[in-house]
Amino acid sequence: MDMNLHSLSRRLIELRMEHADLDGLIDQAAVTVADDDLALRRLKKRRLALRDQIARLEAELDPPEPA
């Protein structure tokens, strides 16, 4: 169980880093490559998918307590 939590924590960190990298790419692409809307939409879609994965892992690592 402890190894599973460790690997989940590590995966969560990796996903957060990738999400932050995509944020930078999207900001840069919005300024420099304004004509390539398709590429920008793909980057944003990938960022959203990462955000969903991050939320799922966070919920798995720290499940909400029953009321």
C-alpha cells in the first residue's frame, strides 16, 4: 500500500509539472503563433485532460471524509 501511495504521489508531481509546462507553451503560442488555432486548441485540450487526471489522483490520495 505504501509503495502504491508513493507511486501515486510521484505521478501527481509529474502531471503537475507537465501541466505547468503546457501553461507556458500555451502562453507562448498565444503570443507568437496566433494563426495556428488548431495547435493552440490541442494544447489546451491536453492541459484540461491533465487537470482531470490530477484531480482524480488528488481524490484518490486524499479521499473526502464522510459527513
